[in-house]
Amino acid sequence: GGGDDEVHSIFGGVQADLFGFKVGAGLGTEEVAGVDRDWFNIGVGAELGPVGLSITYGQAKIDPGDSEPKNLVLGAEMALVPGVVLSGEVSFFDEDRGGSSDDGVLSVIRLAVAF
């Protein structure tokens, strides 16, 4: 029967240290089973004393369906004592689905212990 059996995926990115900041960006495109996805993301991170901070933005376009999800993530990480790290992220998302939208805020807190 009919159907689209073409599959491809291409993506890449760069990262650099600039003036004490870590800067990164990436983009990609793929087609799987007739669904095209194009996306990009950018991010910046910095160390302020014992605290690491980051901000990341990503966006995609998905066709068919005219979907354009977006995501902004703010993150922080701090070593409490050797081997114990407290980290957290807050994500602001908008899942625009071509006529309907689902947006919100999601947060995660993590305590990691390595021994």
C-alpha cells in the first residue's frame, strides 16, 4: 500500500567558552514516516562561585500539523559538600499544536550523591 518510507535525520551543534560563559547551539532536521521536524536550541551557562547557572531555549516545527513547540529552561546547580550536588530546573513550555495549545511550567529538584 501507500505510505512514506523515507527516513533521514541530520543534526549538529557547537559549543564555545566566551568571556567566562559556556555558549552552545544546535539545529537539526528529520523526516520519519512522512512527518518532518526541524528544530534548534541555544543555551548559556556560567559559574558564579559555587553555583552553576544556565538558560536554554528550544523550538521546533513539525509538519504535518503545523505544530511549533517551544521550551525555555532555567537551571542551577551547587555542590553542597564533596560528592553531594543539589540542582534544580524550571521549564516554561508552550506546545502549540496548530489550533490547540498546551502551555505550563514544570520544575525538577534533584539531590545527587556520588560515592
